[in-house]
Amino acid sequence: MRQTTPIFGGIESGGTKVVCAVGDARSATMLARAQFPTCDDPRALLAAVVAWFKEAERSHGPIAALGVASFGPLDLDERSPTYGRVTTTPKRGWRNADILGPLRAAFPAIPLGFDTDVNGAALGEGRWGAARGLDDFIYVTVGTGIGGAAVVRGAPVHGLVHPEMGHIPMPVLDGDTFAGACAIHGRCWEGLCAGPAIHARAGRPAEELAPDDPAWDLVARYMAHALLTLTYVLSPRRIIVGGSVRKAGQLGEAAFFASLRRHVVAANAGYIASAAIDGVGIDSYIVPPALGDDAGVCGAIALAQNASGSF
Amino acid sequence: MRQTTPIFGGIESGGTKVVCAVGDARSATMLARAQFPTCDDPRALLAAVVAWFKEAERSHGPIAALGVASFGPLDLDERSPTYGRVTTTPKRGWRNADILGPLRAAFPAIPLGFDTDVNGAALGEGRWGAARGLDDFIYVTVGTGIGGAAVVRGAPVHGLVHPEMGHIPMPVLDGDTFAGACAIHGRCWEGLCAGPAIHARAGRPAEELAPDDPAWDLVARYMAHALLTLTYVLSPRRIIVGGSVRKAGQLGEAAFFASLRRHVVAANAGYIASAAIDGVGIDSYIVPPALGDDAGVCGAIALAQNASGSF
């Protein structure tokens, strides 16, 4: 069915799959959606993506803007000659891959939005998900790695490059002797709480750990230190914790979040005396995402809307 | 001499003194300046401040806007009934003290700006000092306590309350057994690197320590971990380190900053591969303030300019 309101295209470019969708500005419901495996040939992949969007235009009408939320590192500096490219990734075929170039060639007349996958997901959660109505919040994803987006006054922080929250240094809890799993920093947040770190500490994957495995409590306490660090640095109104680790295998998401919240309250020790953190507010301060697996591509659509100036 | 360009009033309200000044938009040079001890009677103090600005208007012409950069915690929420007040301070006479109310009564027709002392100082450094031309930077002050301001896209981050960067948790270095001096968090950044923490660790004030006292190297390394945390969370284009501790007594400011920069580069371990951090750029990445003791009142003038919409 052809739309009477403008439609937007979103591309979530991830490490294992590229998701494409078209949607309108009214909800996170998508009009059409497709996904492609992230092969070693970005040119061929982008040609398939372009063909899919051309076909989508025939069904749903012209696309007003396209947004791309991509794995990185990315060149996000619009004044740079390599703006729109992946930069130093070790991912085969993708080093210096031009993502925006082929899209611009295929859709020369429409605005293109471009940001990191985690910034995109944060915008999606802000527009339609767990941070709706908030201008200042943080979205972190804890999975194979840890990434984070800081949304300040409605837009993601870029600054010099983009945030790398997953690598903040961490304290040692209770004489914990685990050396950490980050190849660069050892005991940074990612080195203690990402999936591979939990696996390295416990000797098996997080999903196989019993609910009372002591690793879960340590992970929740390290997570709490990291979330409190983000709170002290940025004073967000909410922190959304996404990614696979938060599902917490046999422990379960609800129990994991209850533990996270308890440890954040304990580590704050009443210092920030806001009801949002210190009282019952904590249940809506640290929350799971609302868009689930669609956060990425919804975020890409949000980037398209921002690029078009229609939001 | 009466000014032909608009003039602005700034009030830096600190724990020991309140500095008032009038200036114009062109430089950090002040046309007039006065200071008052921060007594236990905010009403009487504000009456003296008002009288001083009324007198300044007779000499220099009408003030277009007033800005206040104050110690906190403050209510910065313009929709709050207690906006413009100090909130839970233990400082005698200042709990719930209304700062903006008496100023608004005395100057009913002009815009009033209001922010924390550290946010004000950051704006001052951004407009006339060490972060001129940068929209994304951090200003921290390390003295009796540690405070920090995050400037994102030209404006300080507020969020839920305001940042409390001084209380981020810290790793333990080299089996360091010092328990930290923060009454609430023990080994947070402030508990390890503020003046009283150095005093508690070394048994005497920082100014009395020999340049090769091992405390200096530990302080520089903990500082580096904190500055790297801020870099990973916010991706600033520069970090300004102000406050008395950075002068580093007998070690000296230049040697202290050289040590800070070396330890930041080491702790980053090449992870953020930007020339701004990893190469010679580090010398202009971590810097002392340029406005010295005037940063606070210059920042208050910057708040006045922002409130008037003239910047």
C-alpha cells in the first residue's frame, strides 16, 4: 500500500547481518523489512541493499531519507574526505569500506543519516522505546563487547571520535583475582562484563551458569560500578541496558536487573540524593530496551528522519 | 567610562568568597570587580552584591544580563518552584538559600543565568580560555574536592541533576593499600586525588611533598585513569584540569602535567587511535586553565551572555 505520509529507509549494518527496513514517522512498526548476511564484499552487499530499497519504493512510494547505523569504527566527521566510511576495523573486506558513497550514488536527491550502531539504537529507543520523552539518557549494549551511547539534549554525543564507554577502567571487588579478558586493558568494563569475559571467568558460557553461580553477582556488581560511573559523569535521566548478557541465561532478565539496581543503589551510598536513583525510581532508572531486536533498524530509521529534518 | 557595547554582570559564588564583576562580550577583561567573604547570611550578602551592581551601573551603564555561577548542589530545573536555590549544602545559613530571588527583585527586567560554579568556569574557558573554539570539552577542578563539567555541543550537560564526576570509582594501582579519603565512597577519584586525600595519604599537605615523593606519581596515575574514563565516556576534544592540586607544590605544574599526559597515553594503550590522544596531540589534549583565578567570574559573565541570547 502506498503511504500518504513520508516514508524513511533504515539500514542497520552489523557484524553478522545487515537489516534494511522502511517505515514512517508515526511508530516503530515497519512497512517492509529484509536482511542480508554481512559478507566480505561491501560493494556487492550495498548493491543488494540498494536494489531492495528501489523495490520497496515501487511498493510503498518514494523514500524521503535514508539512515545508516553501522558497526565501527566510523568516520563521522562530515568535513572529512572519508566521511561515511568504516575506518580501522579488522573485519575482512570492510577496512576503509565506503558505506555512504554507493547509497548517495543510488539516491542522489535525498538526505542520508549516518552514525554508529549504538548511537542509532539509542535514538530508536528514545523515539519509540524505553527512553521515549527523555532528552538525556544513556544506552549501553553488553554482548560480545560493550558499547554505549550518550544522548544529551536529544542527540548522541560525538566529540573527538565517539564514546568508547566499554573500556572504562574498573575497581577490584572483594580481592577478585580474575585478570580480565580485554586484550588491551585487561580489567576494563568490557574485560569484566562482556560475554567472553564471563566465559573466561567461569570457564563456560554465561547461558550455562546456574542462577546462583557467584559469577552473576560479581558481574552485576561490576556492571553497577560502570553504570554509576556513567551516572556521575553524565547525570542521565535513564540508563537502558541492552545486549545479550542482560538476558542473563538461567538467572533471567528480571532477576539480573533487580540485582543491578540493588548494587547501583548500594554503590551510590545515597550520594546523589535523587528519588530517581535512591528510591523506587531506580526501577525506571535502569531498564532493558523496549524495541528488542528491532532497536538497531528502528534507530537507522530515526537517523533518516533526523537527516530529513522531519523530527 | 560608559560602554557603547552591552555590558554583563557575573557573580561567582564560592565557598569562601563571592566575586562580582562587570564585563563586555569581547574579552575576559573586566571593567570592574569586587569580592565579598561568603558569610553565613546569604540575604545580607546578596544585598551587598546588588548594591555593588547598582553602583557599577552608574559608572558603566545598564547591565544587559546577570549570570551566577555558584557552589552547589543547586536546583537548576527552571520548571521547579525552588529553581535558583542552593539545596542540601551543609554550609551554615545556605541550605535552601534563594540566590536568584533577590537578584530578580533588584533587576526585574533583565535575563538571569544560573549554573554550577564548575559549569560556569567551563563556559568561561570555552569562550575566552583554554577551550576557545571547541564545542565538546571537559573542565575539571581538583582542589578541596573534585568537580567536573562536560560541555557538549557548546553547552554544559545537566541531565537529571548535574554531573558529579569527582565520585567515579577507581581501580587499585600496584597493591596500593590507601583506603581513600571520601567519607561516602572511600576510593573514588576525589577520595584519591583531591587535596585532603593527598594529605591523608602522605601525612602532610601536597605543597610540602618533595618532587620525588611517590605520592605524586600515584596521584598522577589515578588522575590519568579518571581522565581516560572521561575520554572513553564523552569523547571530548580537550580536558582542562584546574584547581589547586594541579599546581603540584614543589613538583610544579609543568612536571605534573607531563606526568599526567604520559600516564594517560600509557593507560589508553593505543586503543583510541587518534593523534589528539596518542601522539604529540596529548600536549594540547590535557591542559591547565588559561583564565586562572578569573575562570569562575568570567564563567558567570558567560552565563549572563548566554541568558541574554547575545552569544
